[in-house]
Amino acid sequence: MTKQVPKAQAGSITAIALVCGGTAGHVYPALAVAEAFRERYARIDVLFIGAKKGHGFERALIASQGESLALVTARPWVKTGPLGKLGALASLPWGIGQARSLLKQRGSQFVLGFGGYATPSVLLAAKSLGLATAVHEANALPGRANRLLGHLVDRVYLASKAAEATFPTDKTVLVGYPLQPKVRALSQRPKEPPALDQRAARVLIIGGSLGAGFLNARCPELMAGIAARGMAVAVRHQSGVGREDAQRQAYAQANIKAEVESYIHDISQAYDWADFVISAGGFGSLAEIAAIGLPALLVPTADVADDHQSANVADFVALSGAWRQDEADWQPADLAEKIAALLADQGAWRAASAAMRLAAAPDAANALVADAETWLAPPDR
């Protein structure tokens, strides 16, 4: 039986706080859930909270959607030395105090964390105020903060069933990964295979919102290998900030037509353009690719906390049949042959697209909000 938690005022949810930051994989699901709440409660107050010592990326991304981000003191714990961890602990009381003030000022009833430096302090602040709390865990292998917070919060929403064993069973709800509205809309119409008698094959390369150094280094050679097999190829590559010029030069040297961007702001348009995706193993990208039905090669980034992308990709491949290639086993000639063969065979492409959709959860944001209503406050109808 699901644990009973503090309820909002009967019949309404009037104010929520969403904690996010660091990468698009934390920010976009928060934005999607905010929209789903607003579809049900037109006057709901939504407060976004992030860390003062963040990448800055989250502030720009949230601002681009017409939202603002309140900031609290927080520092990273993972991949820091002893002094960094000491600084993270020292910042926690400051962040808790700042978050308490924000939550009281806005009258927040429900606080939901999506990840980022600020999540622990804001959720601890919410608990100290007696508010309803939850986290959304996007990865198959949960992050360290969520492993601890999962035992404190009232609900744990999961993108991957593989994460269930980490948390108390009476708290977990499998909802999937909340998709940004444009991606969700795109997922509702079938993706068509490439017509290579009329145009070049289109390959989208995404290493996450911060880029992936391995894909940046290896994909120009891979694309040249496809072209060497007699297939015209066009590339769109998300490189990460500060890496654009070097990436453009690498493609020029490989004689490949490529559009390189530090960050692709309208990823739905890129997915609509693409015939095939090469992606790192962030769960947000995997969820979007699955929803749209794009055949993909998945390359988990090795240098991430707890090697969590490897777990994401293993879980996803089991559901979707997507191809996996680890960095240590990179074989560009074999991969070029395999990708070119799939792009040239419309029947094989359609089968791969249909298999990808088996891993999709396009209605995750609404599923999360619908569950929250059952234990926060049934809406007036």
C-alpha cells in the first residue's frame, strides 16, 4: 500500500516547486511536468529552483521557455576531492535556509526534485516544513543523492523499471521520462524511412547537452566511412559549448557536409530531420529517440558518475533493440558498414523504428501528475 503523505488543501493544488539544473536531462522533464500541471490547474504557481554554483546552462534554458529560476547555495559532491566534498557539506545549511524562505514565500505544497546540486538542500527544506516531497529518477542506475533522498521523500517517480530495486517498493511509481511538448507532439506521427534516391542520408549526433568528447573525436571518421561506401551523408552534430570550431574543422578534413552546433535548442526539429541517431547514454535522449522511433547507435560516455550511462543503455537496448557500441570497443569500419546497410534498406529501417517505439513512454508527464493528484489533492471537477 502506498504511504500516506501530507495533503495539499482538499480539492486543489495551488503551488508547486520543481528543483532542477546542470543538464538538459534534468531541466526538460521539469518543464514538461510544469506544463502538465498547468493543463490541469490553470492558476497553479510553479517555482523552479536551481543552484547558484551551476553551469549557467539551466538558467538560460529555463529562461528560453519563459520561466525564471530561483537560486540557492549548493555545490557538487560527485567527482570532487576532499575539499570539494567539505564545501558541499558546508553549503548545505545555507541552501536549506534559502530554500525554506523561498518555499514559504510562494506557499509551495509539493516539491519535486529532478536532479542537480540544489536538489538535496531544497528537499530537506521541504521536509522540515512538512511539505509533500518526491524525486524523479531518470537513470537506470540512480544517482547517489537520489539513493539517499528516496528514503526520505514521499514518492519516487522512475523513468526506468531497472531502478526499482534501489528504492522502497511502497514509494516507487514507474512513469517514464517526461518529454518536452514538441518532442511529444512529434512522436504522435509516424517517422518515415529515408528516400535515398532523392537525398543524402541524415545522421544526427548528440552527446548530451554538454557534448561528448568521444563522439566529437570519432564521428567524422565514421561518417567518412559511410560515405566511402557510396552513400551521400549529411550530418547534424551537437558538440558542446566551445567545441564548435574544432568540430567543423574535423568534418571539413573528412570531406563531410556537417552542421555543427554547441547546443541544438529545437531538438524536435533535428529529430524530424534525421534518419538515424548516434547518441551518448543520457536517459533523456534515449527516451526522446524511442518516442519518435529513430533507429540509433548508442555509445555510453565512460567518464560519468558511477558509469550510469552504461546501465541506461543496457536497459534501453533490452527494450528497444537499439545498437550499442562501447568506447573501448569502437570499430569504425564495422559500424559504417552496419549503419549504411540499415539506411539503404527501408524494410530493415521500419523494423528498427518500430522496435525503438517499444521502449517509449510518451505520456510520462501526465502520468506523473495524475499520480500526484491521487495523494496530494484530488482536483475539483
